[in-house]
Amino acid sequence: MAELPSVLWSYRTTPRSSTQETPFSLTYGFEAVVPTEFITPNPRMAAYAAEINEEERRVDLDLAEEKRDMAAAKIALYKNILTGYYNVRIKHLRFSPGDLVLRKNSVS
């Protein structure tokens, strides 16, 4: 139970295959900084400038709705691809009125 917050954090900050976006970025409009990035030096934290970050954050928040729309379009495309993949293996049968069909009666 003690690991639940870290598991939720990793789930929210991992990009999904269907949208290529993280749930955190779709919700809040910008990427999260992982807590380990504060401890270990890295280029992302070294290039941090408060004024530039605030300006870019406002731009990201303005574009958040567009980002969500693009993610919804990607999800729709992803679902269509999966549907096509599934439907290739389906045998389509057409029945006309009066055709005899064997019905399986299972005991409940």
C-alpha cells in the first residue's frame, strides 16, 4: 500500500500508445517533472529559467484544448486500426428471411 502513490505517479506520467501523450499532460496541459529529476542533475533542470518557463507554460495552457482534440483524433484512428485488425478475422454471413439457422440452446 505504501507504493501506491509512486505507482499512480508512474501511470500518470507514462505516455499511452494510442495518443502518445501522458494523462497528466492531457489533464493539466504540460509535462510533469519526475521527483528524481530534482535530485540528480540533468539537462532539463539545468536549462530551467523562471521567466521563460512561465511564458511557455501560458502558451501550453492556451494550446491544451487543441492537444486534447488531437489526442481524441489519435484515439479514434487507433480504434479504427484495431477494428480493422479484428474484422479481418471475422466471417461475414448474410441471412435472408426464411433461411434455416441452427440455434444453440445452452442450459442456464
